[in-house]
Amino acid sequence: MGCPNRNPLSPSGTGSPIDVCTGDFDGDGHTDVASAHWWHDRIDYHLNLDGAGMEWDNGVVVEDFDYARSVTAGDMNEDGRDDIVVSAYNDAVLRCFSAPRPPENSGTGCT
């Protein structure tokens, strides 16, 4: 089937990401996306709701993350869902965020 190329993941106004990664952040078996936005100092998540990449739930993992630079995913706490690990140009640490809950449970982003 391939990846749909006409369905933007990011909400308008977030700009082009400097880095992206994939993982199953909500544990539903679908490949989700996280993106680092350098100029907007933030990390976003994009949950693949239908598994085909046609319906997405977008949210913010962290804001005011000074020059967000890179993002990667892995199950850091062994709960069966990939977590989001990020770095920023002006931060001297790596930060790990638990994956967002499925939209029907919270809709509030990372917990």
C-alpha cells in the first residue's frame, strides 16, 4: 500500500521538523510518528488512528524545549509502548517522555 503522501501529520503552524522517528506510542499496533521542531522549540507526536496513515491525532510532547534537535523511540520502561527520547541544542541532557495515552483514554498528550 505504501505511505500516503497527501495527508499532513503536523498541525499547521508548527513548521518543518528537523528530525522524526517512528514507534508504537499508544500500544495499538499502528506505527506512530514523533517530530522535533527546532524553530518552535517543541516535540510533537502523531498517533496513527486507523493504521493506514489516513487519520491522525496530533499533540505536543514538550514545549519550550530550547532548539529541539533530535527524537528517537524505544520502550524504555518495558510497558509495551514505545517512549520518546529527545535532545535539544541548548540542553545538556537527554529527556525521556512516556508515550501519549490513546485518545479515547485521555487526549492530553504525554503522561
